[in-house]
Amino acid sequence: MKLTSWLAFSIDRTSKTPIFEQICRFIREQAISGELPEGTRLPPTRMFATELGVSRSTVITAYEQLEAEGYLQGLRGSGYTVCAMGQVELQEQRARKPSATSEMQADLARPFEISQADLRLFPHRQWATTVKRVCRTGPQSMLTGGALFGSLELREAIADHVSEWRGVDASAHQVIVTAGSTDALETCVRTMCETGDTIGLEEPGYLPVRRFAQDYGLKPCFLAIDGSGAELPASRNKPRLVVLTPSQQFPLGGAMAPSRRLEFINWAKENNAWLVEDDYDSEFRYSGRPIPAMAGFDRLKRTIYIGSFSKIFSSSLRLGYMIVPESLVEQFHSAMKQTGVKASYMPQPALAEFMKSGEFHRHLRRVRRIYGERRKFLLNRLERDFSEIGWFKDHQAGMQVVLHLSSRFEDFRISRGAAEKGMSVQPLSHYSIGEVRHNGLILGFCRSTEEELGRALDLLLSCVSEA
């Protein structure tokens, strides 16, 4: 099959616009102008990639993005064809395009940002269709508010999701919709602790929960991370609450061993304490299915489970959730009546419909595959070009990789140099205040294509040589 003339365009490798977006833009413009009529078949990804001199994954990403936007239709064994274009809608898209493109480029200006989803992969067309359907069939559901714990339909969808993906069996009335995972963590601290209580925190660990502990006058008990996960509190310490990231420790990575999970559950029972499981980016496990959550081990007896949609879907929704033990439902209800609800109710019915329709899980499977390819590219480059600078451990999960530096390098110096070159490279030492000094670079990879990662890694090498 020969490439037709309408695809004979040149990649501008000096442009700041990502290569996959250059491909998207050209095909998008051709479809809008009518140069590509409905039913036109695009060339196979491998052939097109060879013609352009780019990786096949770049072309696949472009095609899938255009499919998500509704410009292309992909059929198994038949490739991709152009969909019908609506004139009014296309004119509106053309009018909006310049500002959207400039905003997108500004948003993507800092490679290696951690915990950031690539919103270019967001299923915009499917989400818009869902919102439109909810507005048409039940517009009052998006405006009239709801229960203190959030939309019942969304709580039911969340309960189904965590049962299937995380092995946590809970009813909808145990689910609380929050304004993200950070809001959920603060609600747990505020509800479960009193001034002067001791709280167990991982070391190194998530910084916002440390700030909450300080703001509420709590005494931190730091739990070092070993090969099995966070260590149990010393016998002299009696934390009221322990916050853990057992499925993917932040920031070091790695899952807590099953034996250590059971030790924590037994410890909580014996000491009348509670565990908070912050299920940090657990859906992104690139070898097999996500491992069961600690709350599943515990059957939600002493564990409060926290999840978020920002790593999977979009941080702009500002929605997360927590699932509390049956014995704590009334306590959380009373606490939230006093403080009010932070989670926006408007997107909740649409998100519930999006999850129940299967679109959410299709998106999750798709981005997990794409992120897995980007992660593989990053690890290969680190092994090839950074082996004399440091080392990494492949946990086959997560949204970032830690490059542990050789002792002759200092992570904060490299991080500072990277910031001057427009990159966001977090120093590992920033997340630790204990006696053990961690020295490394935390490299997020989900937000960047392979070409973007390659250019950023070249820049990072120059920062290391200058440090």
C-alpha cells in the first residue's frame, strides 16, 4: 500500500510542538477542510512511521488521540478510517484551536513532572458525549446537590471499581466522594485525630500529610522504608493513625510485602489504631493486574482506603474518594456535617455514567499501555546513558522512576540546574527529614512522549555534567 499525497508532509524536528501532535494537527486539518473525506483509510502505523522516520508508538499515539477526539474510527484488522465531520462543530473547533494549542504547549513545558497524567490522551469526545447525555436526560441531577457523601450513582460506580480492580468489597454507603486524595487525607486526619495525638508517617513520604500533621498539632512518628515496606511503629510509640502507601510507595516505589501488611493489620487491632491506605497510582502496574489493596486484606475493619481520579482521568475534576469501615461511617458523617463538603457535585453524575458505560475502564487500559511504553523507553535510556551516574530499581509500576545517584552527585544541585533548563526534576532528599539521607532524582514519565523524553534526558545529562 502506497502513502497517498495528502500524507506527504514533513516533520519539523526543531518545533516545540510534539511530533505526535504535528501528525494529529495535519490529519485533523485535512479532515476539517474536506481533503480527507469520510471513509478515507489511513496508512498502517508501521508503514507510516517508517515513511516519517519516527517510532511506531508515536504514530499509534497520534491515531488513538484522533480516534478519541472523534476524527478517526479504528476497526480491528481494518486500520483507521476518517469519520464524518459536522460543519458547525468543526468551525467551532477551528476557532478555538490557537488558544487551546498555546495552552497545551505551556502545560507541557516541564518534562519529568511527577504524578501528572497526559491530558492529550484524555477521551474528550466520549466525555463530552456523556456529559451531554446526562444534561439531556437528567439535568437537575447536576445542579440540585446531593447527599453529604456525594452522588449515590458515583459511589456505587466507585464501589464496583475498587471491587474489580483492587479487591476491596464495600457498599456504596461506605464510599465518600472528596475533592481529590489530598482532601481525603485531610478529612481523615481531622476526623480521626485530636491535638497531641501521634500519627505514623512513612519516611521518606508524602509531604502534604506531614503538613496536615503539623497544622493539627500532631506528633509525627516516622516509619523507615525497608525491603518489605514501611516498618512498624516502635513499641514506645502509640500512633492513633498510620498513613501508608502499600501498593506503590511514594516516592521510592515498590509494594509492601503481604507479611508486612498483615503485621500492620494485626498491630492496628492490638493497639486500637487505624490505618489509612493512600492507594497512590496503583492502577498503573505494567506487569499483570494491580495487586490487591491492603483494605482488601483487612476487609475494611481497621483500614480507611483512599483513591483519586486525577492520576487516571483528569486533575481538573478535583474528585477523589475514600472508603471507610462500617464502624466509622457515622463518625465521618458527623465530622463532615460540621466542616461542609469540598467536592464539586456537578461532574459526579457524568463521571458515574462514564464509569458504568465502560468508557472509564477503556481509557484506563489504553493509557496504562501507553504509559508502559514510555516507562520502558525511559528505563532503557537510563540503563544506557546513566549507568555511571546512578541506578534504579524496576518496580514495574507507578508514574515515576527514582534514579538513585552515586555519592559524588547531589540531587538538589542537579534539580536546580534542570529547573533552569525548563524541567521539573524532584530531588529525592526533599521528601525525607530523617537520619538516612536519600539522594536521587524522581523522574515522571507519563506526561511525555518518547521523543519528548529523549530530548529531556539529553538535557538532564548536560545538567549532571554541570553539577
